[in-house]
Amino acid sequence: MKAARKTSPDHEPKRGYLDGQMLIAMPSMRDERFARSLIYVCAHSSEGAMGIIVNQPAPNINFSDLLVQLEVIPASDLIILPPRAGTVKVLRGGPVETGRGFVLHSADFFIENSTLPIDDGICLTATLDILKAIARGDGPLSAVLALGYAGWAPGQLETEIQSNGWLHCTADPDLVFGADTDIKYERALKKIGIHLGMLSSESGHA
């Protein structure tokens, strides 16, 4: 049996400076999939980048129904789901692998060889085990389930930032896990001292 690896994510090779940061789409973003999007960066390195959009709810899907669809629990058990399970938001995490679920969660829950610690007490787990734990009431204190993710090829994200496609700011639990997705975008801008009206007036016309 292998010993648990104690390596901090800060000591991982090729760690990118955007790991654990929030990307804020500029109002001039032309890709409609990312318009007014706020993305938590899970991995950024010389090999590319991967992140989860945290302010776009998945339409017509709630977490409880998803647990039944994925056969995590039978429909008859919905009535006995712990209250915390009812608060887990289902998000549209990005255009890549939209049929796959990714759980961003607080660091009070960890599965060896499955959970990726990212930064500032936020982790990513992409296995059914975490959904089962949430359904039992043993899951993390805070969690969101994202369907799909956003991905960038090597150097692509850096180029988009240099072309004024994205701003970035530090992450905080409210921006990642907050229930009110409608205000996350403007809250992120305010964190770096920018008001949306200022950006809109400066973006001009194509």
C-alpha cells in the first residue's frame, strides 16, 4: 500500500500563476459561451489550462434529480436526502465534456487519489464517490457540481489575456460556492476596483 502523498499543490511542477484564480470575461468577449462568465482556474501550466465556470446555472437540472439520473440514489430516497444536498448548485461548467460532472468543494472532504487540492481550501473531485458522500450527509460543507469544463491549449489562455479577453482576481468561497450566481460577475469586478459601467463604456464598438 502506498503512503499518502503529502506534496502541497504549491510544490507541483510547472504550476501556473493562475491556479486558484478567477478569470473574469471582459464585456467585449465575443465567444457567447463565455459572455459575462466567471471561471475558477483549476489547473494552469505549460501544458494548457482548465477551469470551471461558476456563475452559469445548468438549465432545468437540480442536484437531487441528477443523483437519481446517475443512479447514486433511488428516487424513493429523495425524501431522506440530507438538507445540505438540497443546496448544491448544478452549474454549466464549460463547453468541454458536458456530460461529465466536476465537483468543486471545500477542503474538509478528501478522497485519496481522486481529490485534487487546488488553492485556499478549494478542491476538485470528479468521481461518483463524492456524490454518494453528499447524498449520505458525509460530504463537504460547501460544494457545487459543474457539468463540463473550460479548457485551453498550451499558451492559448495567456494569449487571450494579453488580447484583453480576460481579467483575473483572487478567488474566495462566495465567488466559488455562493448561491446567488447572478451577482458573482459584478462582485468579482468590484474586487479589483472595476465597475461594469466603466468597462462597458470603454469597450467601444467593433
